Amino acid sequence: MKQQTFLPLQTHWKYRHCHGGTLRKSSKGRGARPLSTKDPIHLVFKLNKSSVRGGLRHPRSFWLMTRLIKKYAAKFFVKVEQFSVQTDHVHLLIRGGRRSQVQSFMRVVAGQFVQRLTDTFDSKNEGPKVWRHRPFSRVVKGYKAYGIVRDYIQLNECEANGRAYSKTRLRGLSQEELRNLWV
């Protein structure tokens, strides 16, 4: 019997600019992580709720995450256009110069957060996993998609600061309400 050849996995056209998160569990997100040096990247780190007491909005975790994002953005020459820290996830809108710098930024921010939170610099963390999935990233193509992502991240930040959650979220907001998000 002839051995089958392993062809590179073909990604569905809808997910060609996305990678990580829950896509990783299906064949849709198993290709190489699409990154762009020209277009912005929407990046999401999802937290395992049982691993961090108080979530990411706890003062210590919040301070640690914002400090690490700023520190390693400067180190790897990644421009953080916008970020929002929620109780169980972090949204970032970034631009990078080189693919290797963006990859290093993602890897180091996630790793340093876990090491500093659990104080496991010399040994492996024996507790539950801190991150629920691999980081989700999406290359944002086009001005309309860019505006939607910016408004989405801003809406998440407003909801973290006390705005009531709505199922329709961005779809149900008028132009006036969208402008009020940025006030």
C-alpha cells in the first residue's frame, strides 16, 4: 500500500487572515500564523478563569499586563494602537515592523505574564494553565474592518468600566452612540 502524501493544509477562505484561539482545535486554523507588516493585527489573549484569582482586572494583574505590553512593545518595535484588558481576555490592536518581532512580542508577553504572576522563573508552573487557548490573531484588511475592530475594542473597554452589556453590541448602536464610546 502506497503511503499518502501529506499536503499542506488548506485554510478555508473565511479564515485565511485568522489564526489561533478556538480555530486551532479544527483544521481551519492549523496553517502558519498570518502576520502583516503593513496591516494592523487584532490580537486576543484568552485567560483560563480558574487560574487567576480576580481575573485580569484585579489591580495587580491589570498593572502587570499593561506594564508588560508597554515594555515589550518598545523592545520589539511593535506599535500598540489600542488595547483593552478585560476580566478574562485582552484585546490588542498592533502594528509590527517584521514578522519575527511580532511573533516575539506575542510569545514574550504571554510567557512573562505567566512567569511573573505565578513566580515560576526557574521552574515549570505546576498549577492550572493560565491561558485558555493560543493567542488569536487576525490581520485587519481594509479601512471599514479597521474601524469596526477599533470600535469593538473601545466598546469592550467601556463594558469593563461599567457600561451595560448588550447582545447586539456594535450592530445595535447608532452613529451618535458610536461617537459617545470615544468620549
